[in-house]
Amino acid sequence: MQAYRVTLSLDVPSLTAWHADTLFGHLCWALVRREGEGALGEMLALCGAGRPPLLLSDGFPPDSFPRPLLAPVLPAQSGTLSVQIEKARQAKDARDRKWLTGAEFASLLNGKPLEEVAAKPQTAEEKLRDIEDEEESRERPFFTLHSQINRESGTTAGAEDDSGHLFAIAGELVPSRVFYLRVADDIAFDWRELLQDVALTGYGKRKSVGYGAISSCHIEPFAGFGEPADANGFVSLSAFVPAPSDPTEGSWRTEVKYGKLGEELANSDKPFKRPLLRLLAGATFRAPGPVRDFYGSLVTGIAPIDPAVVQYAYAFAVPIHLPARATE
């Protein structure tokens, strides 16, 4: 599979988390619009058979990757007590980080301990640059209040009792999001056109009123993450649901997703999907044999209103060299 990096630029807030399954859903609707339901059925059949023609990561800030979940390395018991306390503090700070830079991520993939990768001392200039980068590229919460409108009077509902029927809208305001793709050599549709269609229509909920509007979509070949040749595991760059045959020895965090159907199906009597327990991006597993491009599955039976609806739940796997077990 060929790898690509996609950068989406945004000028307005988005109200939906940048997860691979949501991006995949947008592409599916774009495929139906262009090629019809038959083309979508063929692609989903390949996904259900364990041969997805298109793999997606979650969306991240530029030059940022989720911190892989690894067993902590205890600091060496040497030096004075104050030195040991400082080493323990640095190790905790490293484990508390949500994001790693591309260089840090590559070092971690090649077996360097997280405590050395993410807790290295910084100069004053480096600290200032990190603060500026955080301000420019990382998540900034967005929150606004709206009043419900009475469709008969055209005025704010509930004005007579001063309640206004206020409701909140929350999301994030970031200038860009980056995600990664792997594309099969024999893919049967023009995935670039589908991405451009998504860029034109916007991303996530309330896109019909301008939220999640995308100003540009830049696609470029991607040479890799600096993966090691002696990998013995993988870290996932997307939330996923493991398949029965997937590796089980690893570290992960879970989330219950309460999804909703999109586009025309969002107006149905039962637009909500069943709750789905999944592993979040950053989950790390030991993997026997050569590390594959993906793990996970395509979840069926997710929507009570329509048994044909499925949920994309594949792991975008990146090879990693994990330390030997204590018994090895």
C-alpha cells in the first residue's frame, strides 16, 4: 500500500473529533455521490473481507503524534535523593504528555525509552518555541451559546420568561489537521477526488451552517515515520476495535463511542448507533511475525435502523521496536 499525508486547513471551528471512522464515513458518502451505492458496496465488501483498499489514521496537529502507551521504565536508583526525585518527576511529565513531535515519535519507534525521548532538558529558546507551537497548532477549545428560535414567531423561544432556551455548542479551533492514508495499488476509485469533495462540503456535525469548513486540502506522498527494521510490535494511529485474531499483549486506553448516522440517515426516526467500545490511538501491542499495515475490523450491526450500516474500526499500524520482556 502507498502512504500519503493529507493536510486540511481550517478557518472556522470544528465540532467533531478528528477520528478515522468519521473521516471514512465522509469518504463513503462522497463515493456514493460520485459512483453510486454499488461502488460503496464493493469497497465495504473488501473491508469486511479484511482487505480494506483505504486505511486512515486519526487527524492530528501538524508534526504531532499520539504518545504510544508503553510500560514505564523506573529511573535508576542512583545519585542524591533530590536527583532521584527530579528523574521521577521528568519520567511522570513524559508519561503525561499527549503529543510527541515527529522526531520524538521516530526515536520511540526505534526503541529509545520514552523517559529519554520526551523528558530531555530544554533550553530557554526551545521552551519558548514549544509554547509558540502550542498556541499555533494544538487544540484550542471553542465554546459558544445559542438561543432556540420559535419557528412560528421567528423570535427567541422562551423570551417571555427570560430563559431564552439557551444551548451550548462546543468544539475546537485549530488552523489545520493532518492525517495519514495507505492506499491499495488496485483501488477502484479516485480517492483524491473524494477527499476534495469532503473538503468542499466540510467536516463533522453542523457543517451545513459552516462549522468544520475546510479551506484547502493538500495531499503528498509520505516516506514513513522512521520505522525500525527489527520491529516486534505496532502502535495504532487510529481508534480501532481488535479482530479476534489480533495480538492481545499490549497497553491501551478505551472509549465508548456513541455515534450517529450521517447525511440523509441523520433525519431518520432512529439516527443513533449502538454504543461501541474501542481502543484509542496510541494503543501499542506486541505482534508476532512481520507487522502488518493494519489490524482491527469492520463492525457490523452498529445501527438499529439499518443492518447494512457498518463502522470503520481498523488500526493504522506503525511498526515499533518494543523492549524485551523481563523473562527474555
